[in-house]
Amino acid sequence: MRSLAWLCLALSACQLAGPGSTGPGGLPPVVVAEAPISRAEREEAAELYRSAEASFAARRFPEALRTTTELLERFPASDVSGDALFLSARAEAELGASERADAAAERYLALLEPGDPRATAVRRLQAAAWDGSPAIQLDRLLRIRAVDDVGERAEAEAAVRAATEALTADDLEAVLATAPVDGPLAPIPQAVHAVNLLERGEEESAMLLAQSVLERGVTGLERDFAESVARGELPEGRRPVRSFQIAAVLPTGGPPALADYARQLAEGIELAVATVLAEPYQVSLLELDDEGDPEIGAQIMAELDSTGVAGVIGFLEDRALLSAGQARQRGVTIVSPTARSTVGAGEGIYALEGPDPQAATAIARYAASRAFQRVAMVLPGSPHAFEEAYVFQEEAARLGVSVVGTFSYEPGETFFETQILGARNALRAAEIAALGLRVGDTLRVEMLEPVGIFLPIPPEDVEYLATQIAHFALDTLAIELIGTSGWTDPGVLDLLQRRYTDGVVATAPVGSTAGSPGLERFREAYEQYFQRTLISTTPAIGYDAALLLLEALRPGRIAPQEVRASFSALQEVEGATGTFAVVDDRLVRQTRVVRIQNQALIPIDVPGPAEREPF
């Protein structure tokens, strides 16, 4: 809150701080409400204000607020009521209550006449109160109508630059679309916006904006920006970077099985670096070994973060990714090929195998379209599965499908009798109750209502759960199995006998099956580059992780914040293992709902998000 501290220090010496102050140029005091007031009431109000000032000066901000609140309630017509209102805004800001500080300041501003010079300090207070929210800060600063004092203008311009630099191009554009842009500080962010427009190819709009900024007499660095854009050129410091380094951190020295897997991933990463970005890009790859140890990985990440790499691929397990993410200072983007959770790792952390809320939503809509009356859920006790289960349950409830029980198991377990029978019994009990039967009554097949078990489980658990579900003969009870993409993993379909997966409805990544364009392009590139036949699909996973990072770096902006912004905007990136997009800052594959039959994936048309009346 450095800017707030400076502002409050400056305000303590200005005329706004004294009771009944007239402000610069002999301006009248600000009065909250026009009403008759006696001399005795004026004196009592003045005494309350002096007490509030003393509390504020002693940094007893809650006490100052209590006093100003009393003053405003009892003496809104006093000459010091406006000063009390502004002092309350300052106290709220000091306490970190951004919204209350902003609202009190806005209320004070509404009492000022147009052109009142006191408004500038109030707007600056509003901006300072929103420390950590640069979009709101910039909005408030752009509402300043005049800055006559040279020192005050320099401070305000510095605050505008800081807020502008903290915003992505899209966020800056959003602020400029809603905030006033005819004030004295607007040319600063407009010059930066003109550069952003030119970078994304909107040359005509960029040049027109740059010319407008120049006509308004912008100075300093922003003038250099505007002059360059007006010529149709990017400024020196904003020209695309075509030569950069990325790193791959993989456990190539870990346990043998993991090391072999990591080496295959590394092949795919190497291929992407060599082929995705053609001339004039020059991309170098730094390969490092974390031995599968989160502590070693965190040390490596901390060193990489300080060297200026443009991005990192790796950290295969959730714990390793969490440690690496927390070890960063600059927020370098990390893409994990295999981790399933990014919770707690920080901004700019992405995982190819993370939760897929869209897939869970699609399966819930399938359940509703099949007129399922109720569903039970069996899932591992992992953040990945719980998130998908939560999304499924919310969408199912919205569509009139109730979840009658959730049965979780510890990740790594291989016996699921308790969970399977628990789900079966919950569905049976709910059905008996719905049909008005007793526990001992016989359920005839024609009486059974459509029900299912939702299993958002990873591929490695399908092998065990599918066989045990068959063992307990759930299929004979008209219980349908529904799940997410763990069920349609090629390795699962190759491993299990057909009878264990036939009829299961799940999601499958679009463009991941044999013959898909993305996979075939990868295969051709692999075999040409390495001069050998592609046997395993594991390199494709490393390739896609690198592909996504390189696509985010294609604009040539390699500062961590800019890479994160570019990555978060990725859409329809066709890779070897699917078509990717970033939704709500989460990396997801485009999926479709399918029925598994004879190891083939048969697409199912699922209605959109229309409402369904509950039964």
C-alpha cells in the first residue's frame, strides 16, 4: 500500500484535512446535507471531527470511523460533514476495506461541483484503495478531470503507468471501453493500447489511435510508442522476440519405469521444439532431471525462474508440480504433460490431464436425456475427481437428476467392494422408496427406473473397477455405467476384455483416435525427424505439452505475464492427443460423449443445456 501511504501523508498537509476547510482557491466547505443547524451543533460537530482526526493520526482507524459515523449521523449539515466523510474514506482505505473506501469517496465526489480541484485527490485515494486491482485503479485514475500541480501530475502519471503495465492487453482494452478517455491521463494507456492493437494486426485502428494520442500532446515513453505506431512500426521494446529458450524438467534419472516414460516424453518435446515454430524463430531446449523428487524439482524451478526461460514443460506428478509452482518468483508458465491437479500451484500452471468440468457437464446432460431418475457416484478421493463429481452433481440437479450417494476410495486402492455395493444399495433403496415398496418386496424389471453410476476415474483404476463391477453383476440390475475420459483411454480399451467396457457411456477427446489429422501429422513428423517408426503414443503427450507452450510464445512476448495472457487465450489448438483450449484459465481437451462397443467409440448426440422438468 505504498501509494496509499504517500497519498495520506500528502493529504494530511492539504486543506482537505481541516474542519470547515475551504480548499484551494477559497472553495466552500463540502456539506453532506443542507439543513438548519445551530451554533452549538456546529461546535459539537467540530469537536467530533478533531477527535476523529486525532484518532486517524494515531492510526486508530476503527475509532476514527466510529467518530465520523456519529458525526455524519448527527450533524450532516455541519461545515465539517464533508471532511468527515472524506476522512472515513481514508480510514476505510487504511483498513484495506476497498469497497467501503471507494463508496465513501464516491459519495464525497457527488457533493462536489464540476471542476472542483479537490476531486483529483479523491480519485487518487480511490485508486490507492484498490491496491492489487489494477483494472479498477486505472478506471478511477482515468476519471481525474484535471491535474494542475506538477508534482501531483507526476505521481498520478506514475500510478497510471503502473496500473497499465499490470494489465493484459484484453484487460486494458476492457478498461478503456468503459472508463472516460477524454481526461488528461488517458493518453498514457491509450498509447499502450495502440501498440497492443498493432501487435494483433489491427493496423488501421492502431495508427488512428496513435495519431489521436499524439494530437493530445502525450510525452515521454508513451510519445515514443505513439510515434512508432503512427508509422506502422512496433516500438523498439515491443518488437516480437523470435529467439528464446524453454526448459523440460523430467525424471529421466528416476525409477526405471518412470525414467523410460520420461525419455519418451522428452522425444515429443524435442520434436515440437524442432518443428512447431519455423523461421524466423530460434528456440533452444534446456533439459533437466528432477529425479522424480519434488524438492529437487523446486530447486531447479527456482533457478530456472531467475534465468529468464520463456516457459517450462514437466513435473509429472501433482506434488512435483505444486512444489515447482510455489518455487517461482516471476510466475513463469509451466505445462505438465501428466499431472492431474494444479490446485495451490499458482497462476500460469497448466496440466494436460487436469479436471474437465465440460466433460462432467456433458455426461450429466446425457443422464438427463436418458431420463435417469437418480445416480450414485464412485470416485477416488482426489481433487481432480471431486471437482468433476461436483460439476456433474450441480448440472444433474439442475436437470432434475438426483445423486443418492457418493462413495470414494483412496487413490491407489485396488479393491472396491465397499464402494460398488454402497452405490448399488443406495440406488436400490432410493428406488424402493420412490416406488412405494417395502425392502422385502420383489422388484420386477419392468418397474425399474433408469439409473446409473457415475465413475470419474483415471485410466489406471478402470482396469480394477470395471472387472469388479462385472463381478457384482450391476449390469443385470439395469444400472448404466457413465464416466469421463479415463474409460476411453486407448490403453484401457486395449487391455480390458470387451465385456467389461461394452455399453459404458463416457467422454472421449476429439481428434485422439487413430487416423485423426493431428495424430497423423505428429506420426509423420516423428518418423521423419527420428528416422524410425513410432511405436508408443507416449511421445505425443510430451509433444502436445510443448506445442501448447510454443503456441503461447508465438506472438513473441516472453515476459511471464504476457506468456500467461497468451496461454489463457489459446483456442482450438489441434495436437496429437486431442484439440485443446483454455477455459477459465484451465487447459481442457474438446470432448464428445460416446458409447463403448467392441472397443470402438460410437458418438452419442446429447441435447444442449435445456432445462428438464423433474419427475
